Amino acid sequence: MQTPPCRSRRAFSLPEMLVALTMLGFVITGAATLLNVSRRQQRTLRLYSQVQTDLRAGIRRATRTLRHATQVHSPSSSTNFPVKTSGPTQVIVQVPEPTGTSPSTIEVRLYLSGGTLYAQRADVSGAGIALESGVQSLTFNYFRTEGGTRTSVDGTPTQATEIQIAITGSSGTMSSSLTALVAMRNALTVL
């Protein structure tokens, strides 16, 4: 039997090899760039999600106190509160306290200090309970709703039946804000 004639094999030339390597380099560079962009986006979304979660937790804890309040106090009679009036930067509310056989109430102060949202009871001389850290700003607005009409009572917060809380916080380079309007369920009707 006869062996088939040898065919000449054509190899890659140096210019063809350089063109192929250059194209492969562009593909790898593009893939690496996409990977870095997606990692940055993922980090940004994770930080945004974290700040939103933290703010929701803090505002939920604050609104629980505000929701059960019977009234806004201004000025407060507590000697443990350094600032005695309710206003745009803090609120002092009276909340029911189930103790013993007769119901009683206690004042609770919500305020911002050093980037932390605190809830301080009138019978506590320290800063109170830290509700949330990483808070940049905290604002309270006061409203009175009667007959379906909501009126701002920022100048006289003791007439409020609703309190709006606006909170801004940050995590890393990301910041976000949340606002909640809370109706005081136990609000005393002041005529």
C-alpha cells in the first residue's frame, strides 16, 4: 500500500499570532472591566440596602413610641432632660406605662446626639436607649387632624395628634432618607 503524499501544513505566521493575541487581550480587558463595574454596583447596592434597612429599623422603633403617645409635652417637667421643649430636633411625648393596678404615664424623649437616635425615659438620667446609629439628621413636624383636615401645628406641638419624623442616615458612601407620619393612637383631645 502506498502512503498518501505529505501535505504541507500551514502554520500561523507571526503577524497572525500577534493579531489573535491582541484581540484576546481586548476581550480579557473588556471582561475584567465589566467584572469591576459589576462589583462596584453590587457594593453600592449593598450599602444602599444596608442604610435603608438600618433607617427602617430605627424609624420603626421610634414610631412605636410615638404611636402609643397620649400627647406631646412642651415644656417637660423632667429634670433628666437637658432640653425641655418639643420642636423640630426632638420630641417629648407622654406614653402609658402599665405598672401595678392603676395605669400611669411617663415622658419619653426622642432625639439625635452624635449620629445616634436615642429614646430617653424621664426616669433615666443617662442618654437613654440607642435606637439607631449612623443617623445624619432627624426632624419632627407636628400636625393636628380634625374632621379630615390636617393642619400644621409646629409652633404649638402640644396640640398635635400626628407627628412626622424624617430621618437621614448613611452607610459607607451611601446615604438615604425616610419619612413617616405617625398618628398618636391615644392622643388626648385638646379643645
